[in-house]
Amino acid sequence: MEDCIFCKIIKGEIPSTKVYEDEDMVIIKDIAPQAPIHLLLLPKQHFANIIEMTDEQAVLVARCIKKLSTMTHELGLDGGFRLISNKGKDACQSVEHLHIHILGGAQLADKMG
């Protein structure tokens, strides 16, 4: 999608701090971190959220999460991490491109809201 900020980041049109990239996804540092480690997993395919993804896109997301599970040490997430994917206005989804927040690097709050 030509006006999507995450699509522009994936294409390299907007600078970001990439920590990983493969054929399926890009992982970048969040520009407004809410934990010592706050990354965003961006599937390279554009779809707005988990409600709008197709079965094939669900397989893509599963593949991305599986790859993430093999990278915890190199990302500094040995002690654990939290995954969050917001959907819609009430959840404060700010970009209509499915993305998964990866939070870790310290003890996180036991409440998420």
C-alpha cells in the first residue's frame, strides 16, 4: 500500500533501525519504546490486522513468530517477552498494517492496562 508507513519502512523508503530481515518480515526498533527492548515485527505483506488476514497470511504470521522463537537470545529476550498486536481504534492501533510489538529486556508489569 503506497501510503502505509510500515510498507515504506519495509521498502527502505523511511529510515528505521532494523534488527532482522528475511523474505517474510522485518523486525525494527520501536521509535517510542515502552520497555528496555521494544521491537516491531512487520510482515512484508500488507494487511491491516488479524481480522482481515487470509488463511495464507495467517500461515505467514505463524512462520514469522516461529522464526522469532529461534532468535530470543540474539535479541536479548532470554528472560522472556510479551507479544502484542493491536486491532482497531479501541486498542489504539496507530498503523493499519499488522504489526506485532515485542516487549522485553526487564521484568514487565503484571497488568497490561
